[in-house]
Amino acid sequence: METGPHDWGAYFRRWDLPYCGTMYFRNNANARRLVRLWEHFMDTQPEIEDEEGLFLAHRTLKGAVRCRFLEPRWCWMEDEMKSVYPFEEPIIWHHVVGDIDERHRRAKLRNDRRLARLEKEAR
């Protein structure tokens, strides 16, 4: 996949909602700023979903980071996409587990990140 001049890329369910299942980040200052800001939003606003935090970070940087909209085949979810993109050939296929399970998994990841940071600061 050619990434061009973009700092990061994701498949977007809507123009304002990236899907965090398949993403890439260029190893540069812009992408690192975006990821740090995304992490900040997730730490300070635990009620928002990962996708919302990422878009909020991207929007906050107001064009300083360049985003590539990935085609659906890079983030394929059969139930959602087959009827909309019947001729698309999936490259990365995501299997959807229950929403509750996914929310618990994300909450645990956020809590683990916070705990690791607190432990590091305590040293």
C-alpha cells in the first residue's frame, strides 16, 4: 500500500469517525503528536470511544497532520460491508465480537495504560 505524504491512515465509517481496527502511523513528529494527543483525550475523557478520541485529536491539530482514508478492503467487516461493497476484495478481515466485550476490552486497556504510567511515575 502506498501511503504517500500522509502522516496516518484509517478506514472511516463516516467522514468524522475513523475505525481503529486497521490504522497506520508514519514514524514522524506529526504522527507522534497526533498519538500523544489521542492518548491525552483517552486519559482525560474515559467516557469517549477510541475512535472519537482519535478524531478529536486529528481535528484539534487542524490540518497539521495529513490523513489517508483507507479503502474498506483494508478494514473489512463482513456484516457491515458486504452489502455496501459487494465487489470489494478484503485484505484485512475483522471479526466482530459483541459490543459489550469490546467495551470491556478497551476499558481494560485504558486502565492498564494508566496503571503503567502511575507505576512509572512512582519509581
